Amino acid sequence: MSNLKIKLQSNFLLLYLIIFTALYVFINVKVIRYESIYKGDETSFVGVIEKIKETDYGYSLTINAKEKLIVYTTKCDYSLGDKVYIEGTLEKPKNNTVLNTFNYKEYLYQNKIYYTFNASNIILVKKNNNIIYNLKDKLVKYMDTFKSKNFLKSFILGETSYLGDDVYNSYQKNGICHLLSIGSLHITLLSILILSILKKIKINETISHLFLFIVIFLYLLLTNFGVPILRVYLYLIFKFLNKKLKLNLSPIKLFILTTIITLLINPFYIYHKGFLYSYSISFILILNSKKLTGNYFIKLIKISLISFIASIPFNIYFNYELNIFSILYNLLFVPAFNLIVFPVSFLTLFLPFLDNLFYNFMTLLNNISFSLNKVTIGILILKKMNFLILIIYLLLTIFIIKDILNKKARGFIILGLVLLIHFNINVIVPRDFFMIIDVKQGDSSLFYSNNKVVLIDTGGVYQKQVSADTIEMLKSLGIRKIDYLFLTHGDFDHMGDSIYLVNNFKVNQVFLNANELNKQESKLIDELNKKNISYSFFKEQDSLRVNNLSIIELNRIGEDENDSSLVLYILFKNKKILMMGDAGIAAEDYILDKYNLGEVDYLKVGHHGSNTSSSERFIEKIKPKYSFISVGLNNRYGHPKEEVLETLSNSRIYRTDINGSIEVDINKNRLITYDVNR
């Protein structure tokens, strides 16, 4: 009876801890809004360099002053741990301006960083004398002498950014990016090695484990407290205490305690990809540990299956897609990483002759991953869910996995039904909306009607694929293809990203204007022919019906590229929308003289608000209720012009440089903006 009473008390205590932790996390991440201790007008700081990262434009330094800052500089001759004096200007990080894309401001906020700093001058105050920084700095510089340096930094220090976005995205698309994170395998190998050596020299168990915990803690410092390693470290400590104190806590209770302590250390880990993937998959593996029987291959299949199903909610939440072949890919890559990549990465540090072999092996694995990316049949694009649905999804996977491991067909049936409903959610809950997408100094607009998609222009910025954000947004909305892509004319800021778009997203048909082709348009047509994508030339009075959308072209061939721009008059249910492209005043006069447009509800202002468009006569005739200007922040053209803003002043003006992307829900008659300061 007393044992039962103790067990019940321990269960209640654990429940109280879970409730307390949940409230603590909620209050910290949702109720309290933390602010910087800086005012924002400071121009100099003294701090210690905690991290150095090379970028396309110089270096990004993480500086620990009174609080952490991200410092941007064109050159860096300093080492980790150096104390420096920096001069420059503070800048508040910006929110994302395209729906469901990476939010740099929130990312920094979750890491307790509230400002970035553009450095104009950096002066060394004191050289590093911290043993940890010294060790890491020497280790990084030693790794830099290896051909496989980027792989070593990734798999030993946990800095996956060294792999490059293309490699990481490739593994992510294949559903195996979890293999790139250091975690339980590293600590397991390290623990076995250390404990075996200490046992041979007859050091007692308690001292051996204390020494092990110190070593792992030092490794945690080297890896900037990587979340997966922290999980294993805390779990090992609790497991050791459980044994020594004879608490008789089950592995699942030990894991719950590990999770509680992790979130008490930093409640913002609840948003951390590594935390969510690592902790949820590990929790479900421990929960089903008794079912993980059989030989190595059978266990591998079971672990791959559990990991795949447990990661489904997070793959949808973070990546908006699911690769059903990732179970098979895990069978190939897991043994390669567990048995070769991780052990050899450490061995290479001590046996440099392995460097070339390790580099070639990793290159081979990466090339295999790139090749598998071309297999698109098993990739399901699924609409982003909110955090509450994510939790429900995760709880559901626990029951699904239990059924599957018990060889019950019900688990597969439930999983199939859930994914089928999610896959068709846009059909089940139809929407009608359009969006002016923030593509900086360029144009791109999305029209969506009952699961049919029309994209007008792609934007185009030199040295950056703005369509990468567009594609990410489309996936997050559960959109799997663009039915019709209209390219108003051949200027780079309107169609510069078109080739990237058709190579990275499904496009059914392309419409161009009927003007003489320029070099950019000719390149695109070559690409369309290679991919067997249909294209045609949309001429004056050509029209297209797409569900609740009616689109008609109003312009004729003008004297130059801009005046030949497609001008699309769109009826969207009961709303009148005019998309002017870069058409100038001559085109406006032609349209006014030939057509009786009447007043319009929404105007996409011509030529980014240039004074070559939007004449007083034109605006007076169409009297737009809302005027949308697609324009880049602080652009070199000075768009939009003051006289144009004055001409449009009787309408409600929205600009992508100020308001970010602009979304109009036709059914709800609601307008939403995604501005950087929201």
C-alpha cells in the first residue's frame, strides 16, 4: 500500500511540474513581451565575441555586451572571446513581409537578441584569455586546414550553416535533415569511450560519471548548448541519479523531467526546430521502446517508421511538405551517418589522412541527396497549421504509432484519412483572395479562387531569388501549382525570377505580352520549351475565366517595353481590379479613349508609382477606392513620386515598402498587411 501511495504521489508531483512548466512557458512566450535595455540611439559598445560567421557581404558577429547583439562588418581580424570596442548604428530587426516565410526578428527575439548593429569601426580591447573560447578558436582554425572543414564544423560543433543552404535544403526536402544535427549518437559514442577507458584503469562508477558529465558539459559549451545535446546530457544525469538514489522512475518520467528542465532553462525552445523534432521523436521512441525488437535491420525499419510519423506534424508546420519516401531514405542514410559520418568526423581530427576520404564520402552522400530531390512523386505539399492543431496532430501520431506497432490496420487508416483531409483542405474550405506580394523593387501579384491560382509577374532582384519567398508562401497556403503565370512585360523587375520559378515550382501555362521578345523573354521561352510548359501571347481583348475570376487584356502594343505592358482588368466576384504593370500615360490615354472602365475598387498602380504613369486624367476617371504600389524600400528611383501620391490621395494608399505584402480577402471584404514593424 505504501509503495502505491509513493507512486501516486510521484505521479501527482510530475503532473504539477508539467502544469507549472506549461504555464511558465505560456507566460514567457505569449504574455510577457521582453524589451531591449538599449534605447536604440547608442553608437558604441564594448563586448565579447561569442560567434563569428562569414556571410556573402562580410561577417556576422555575435557580441555579448550588456545584452547580445548581431554585428555586421565587412572584415574581421579577431578571434572568439576577444573583447572589442565597436562603433556604428543600431537597427531593429525586421519582420517578414511575405506570409509564412522566415521571420528574422522573431528568430532573434527567441534568442534574446533585440538589435542588429552595423559596425563602422572595431577596435581590440583585450585578447581572449577564456579557456573555452581559446579551445574553440584553436579547434576552428585547426579545422580550417582540412579540405572537409565545413563538414567537420557541422558534425563536431553543430554549425550546420557551414553546409550551405543548398545542402541543408536538399536533406530537408528528402525528410532527413534531422541527421545533420549532432545529438544522442555523439554523446553515446563519447560516453562509451570515456567510461570504457575509466573502467579499465579501475576508476569507480560515481567518479567516472562525474568526469563524463564535466566532459559533456565542456562539449555543450563548445557547441553553444545545442538543444539535442542538452537533452541527452540532462537525461544522462537524471538516469544516473535515478540509479544512485534508487528512485525507480521509468525512462518516460526521466524524459519528461528532462523536457521540463530544458524549458525552464529557456522557454523559447518551444519554438526551436531542434527541440521540437528531437524531443518529440525521442519521447515517442522511449514510449515504444519495448516494441523496438529484432535484428539491426528490423529495428532500423521500426525506428525510421516511428521517426517519420512522429515528424509529420513538424514537417508540415515548418516545411509545408511531406516526403513519403523519407522512410526509405532513412534506411540508406541513417547507417551511413551513424556508422561512418559521425565517427569518422571525429577520427579525422586525429588522423588527418582521412580528410580526403571523408570529404569524398560526404560529397557522395550530398550528391545522392540532390539526385533524390528530383523524385517529386512522393512529395505532398500541405497547408500550414496553427500551433494548437500541431499539438493535436502530435497527440494523434502517438495513437497511430501504437496501432501500427501492434500490427493494427486502424493506425494506417487513421493516418491516411488525416493526410487526405489535410491534402484537400483547400477544396473543403474554399477561399477567394488576392495578394500584392512584396518582392522589393518589382512586381508580383497572386490571385486565388477556389484552388485555382493566377500569378501576375514574379519580381526580380539581382543577387537574390525573391521567388524563393513566393514559393514558400504558396506551399504554406497548400498551393501545389500555378495554373496561369502572366508576365506583363520583359523588364527584369517583373519577370527576372520567372526561370527560377518554373524550375522550382509547377507552372501549367505562361502568358506573355505580344510585343517583340527581349533577351529575358527569349531565355524564359527556351526554358519553357525544355520543360514542355505551354505558353502563348496575351493580346488586346484576350480574356480568361478562372473560377470566380474574369481577366481581360486592355492594352495594345506600344512604342517601348513599358507601354506594351499587359494591363489586366479583373472582375473578382463583385470587385473590379485594374493591374497596370508598367504601362505609362500613353497607354492610360489609349485605354480611356477606347474603354468605358468606370470606377474600380482596387488599382495596382502603374510603374511602381513613377510620374510616367497615373496621370490625373486617368485617376479621375477610374477613381480607385484602394491604390496598391509595389515598390522597394529606399529605391534609387525615388518611387513612388510625391505628385503621384497626391494624385492618388482620394484613395486609400498601401505600399509594399511600408506595408509589406497586401492581402485582400474577397469573401470577407477584409484587407491584411504584413509590414516589417507589425
